[in-house]
Amino acid sequence: FEIMYLGSLYMVERDGRVWRAGSPEEDVPFNDRTIIVQYICEASGLPPRGSWLSFLQLPDGSHHYVPFQTDATGPLAKTFGARPERFDEAAQAFGGQPLDMGDRSYIIPALPKIPLAVVLWEKDEEFPAKSVILFDSVSPTHLTTATLWVLGVELAHKMIRHRDEDAGRKR
């Protein structure tokens, strides 16, 4: 199988072996492999609806909402709230297309039928930075809430890592 995942093409064999196209020896992290294989096995096939759910609105999302803020949206706000141009660069690196929400936002095609919306409100004199990750309302038909949690956290970590790697290249 071939599948796009967070802006990169991956290959998947029937036995579950996953590698990034063009890099068969490169180790794919466990979370990424698991998300890809679960998506291939569980996706319903329904197309995105273009309506958004917060993590709290996902089935049983309330059980993982605070950790999602701690591990995904909080770090995004802290990292990009005062440097929104870096947010733009990181989102675009994962195939993000501009969206009209918050101060800055992007739709990122996480998986073929699961877009995520990443929204940033910039830090100012009155308010701290804030970020949210929204899930297309069809997402629960493709993956469990626990896997969607991992997907959102992985996107946040990859965007932050991209910012760090990009900053290192510019020095």
C-alpha cells in the first residue's frame, strides 16, 4: 500500500512493515507506524465533511482532554505564540493550507480522509497564546479517539521539531 501521512508518502507491506518512500532502511517511529497501520485496517472510507470537532467533542474525548492540552495544544501555543511566522512555516511543511480561524490556522492532511485543523491565537499584551487542534467530524469513523489523540500529539511534536530543525539550518 502507499499512503500519505503528515505530508510524506509511506509504503506498507501486508505484514505491517512500514517505511517512508525512498528510505526503506530508515526506522519509522512506533507511533507513526501504528497510526498508519490502524488507519489502513480501520478507516471507514467516508470522505471528510468539512465540519470540525474539538478533542473534547470526540467520543470519550473528555477522558483524554487535559493530557491532549498538556501534550499537544499547550506546547504549540508556547512554541509558536510569539513567533507565528514559524507556525506558518511548520504547518506548510506538512501540506497545510490556510484556513480562516483564530489569528492563523491551517488544514493539514494528516491521512487521506482525516484532515486536522491547527489554529493559533498569538500572544499579546492582554492574553497568552492559545492553540487548538480540530478534527474533521468524520474522523471517529476512521480511528479511535485514543489513536486520534496520538495523531494530534504527533502532529504537534513534528511541527515543533520542524521549527527547531529549521531554526538550526538558519543559524
